[in-house]
Amino acid sequence: MEDRQDIGFTANGVMLAGWFYPAGEDAPVVVMSHGLSAIRRMNLDGVARRLQEAGLAVLCYDHRNFGDSGGEPRQEADPWAQVRDMRDAISFARSLPGVDPDRLGIWGTSYSGGHVLTVAALDDRVKCVVSQVPFTHGARTFDSWIPEKARQKTLARMNADRTARYAGEAPATVPAAIEGTETAEWVDETDTEGVYVNALTLRSLEMLREYEPPSFAARITPTPLLMIIADRDTQTPTDWQVETFEQAQEPKKLVRLDCRHYDPYSRNVDEAASAARDWFVQHL
């Protein structure tokens, strides 16, 4: 069996870069993507290989505007563009050699953990879904990230950025990983190639504030849903993830890990990836 292949595919007019992990003939396939500003070179290879070893083919890709993928403006995370791209990634994955197109799962973490909830509710080609430490409530998350005393100033900056962009100026950006935070700690540990760009467009936060994946949770059924959450998650607070899980219908399963947001693909990767692997093997 071949190892990992560099691969590219077009999604809604943009070339996305990825890796394909073949797993023999007529293998189930899992489509996998990362969180808000992260790229596939940050921990996803370890998860994908664990799935591949269990006989699951994997397509892992960078979101548009990030990493090796194309798209402009750079470092802009548009959740609905990413959702549409994921559905094109599903179309592409079903066409890959050695893949059984009728046995397809999706795996997402953090921001894309919210995307897989949305896509699983909308796309019946998805036969199994794993949502890890998912982003859930956009408005609540924005308010938890931006202190109240700074919120009006931030909203004013967003309005000014809209005006400037309309006039042809470059998008304003903010750091994605602020020094001294858990996110910065994880970036330091995982960006071993030094290719991560520590920036998000300001508009990314505006669009994040408007995005509410839990509104789709009840519509995922009958697709089997596994949610893997971190009991000490402060990036996408644990209670909101549990609330979203409770809105989903059967069949579903909740796995809780005693860790922080980024640990399921670093310190706790064996527990998290094993749970995902077993769920896909059971349902695909």
C-alpha cells in the first residue's frame, strides 16, 4: 500500500492542497480539515495515519486562503466558503482511486468541527461524522474572546475595515495566536516547519460571530455522530459543546477527555484518534 500522496483539487474555483492516504481497494474514505487558522502540517498527519492503518483512506486538505491552498485574501476564514469547499472535497474524495464512494465520513476539529456538523446535516453523501472540540456558538464565542470593554472598539474597527476594503485597501489583520496563550503554546509545539502564518483578517472574526453550527445539530440524524470534547476547553467552551451534542439526535456518542482544546491532537492524540477510528470503522 502506498503511503501519503501530495494532491490538489478545485473547490469552488480555488485550488486546494492536500494529502491523500490510500488504503487499498474499495476502502471507506474520510475527508479531514483543520481549525480556524491552522494548516494540515500541524498535527493532522498523525491522526490521518491512525485512520489509514485501520483501512480507511483519508483526504486531508488546507482551507482556502491558508497553508498551501490558493485563494484570496490570504488568512481569511470564511465559514460558509469553507463549508461549500468541504462539499466539493467530498465530491473529489468520492472520485479517488481505491475509494468506495458510498462509504464516506468527515472529520473536523475546532472551527471545522463546527463545519462537519453543518455539512453532515446538509449533505446525505456523508455516512458518518466525527466532530472534535467543535466551534459552536459564534456570537457567544466572539463575546468570550473579546472583553466587554473592548467590544465596541472592535466592532468599530470591523466597520472601518469594511469601508477600507470597499475602497480597495488591503484587509486589516489581527494575530491568530497571541503570545502567552494556549494557542501560541500549541503553535510553538507544532509548527515544526516554520510555515504557519500568525494572522487572521479582521473580517474572519466578523464572520465567525455570525456562524452558528448548533442550528444544524438536530438535522444530522440518521448520520452517526461522534463528538470528542475536552473537559478543560476554554477556546470553544465545553458546556456549549455539550449543549450542541444534546440537540443532536441518535445515533450519537460523546467522548470526553480530561484535557485542553489542542490536546486531542497532541498529548491526547492516541485517545482521540482511536475513538474517531473506531467510530468510522463501525459505521463505514
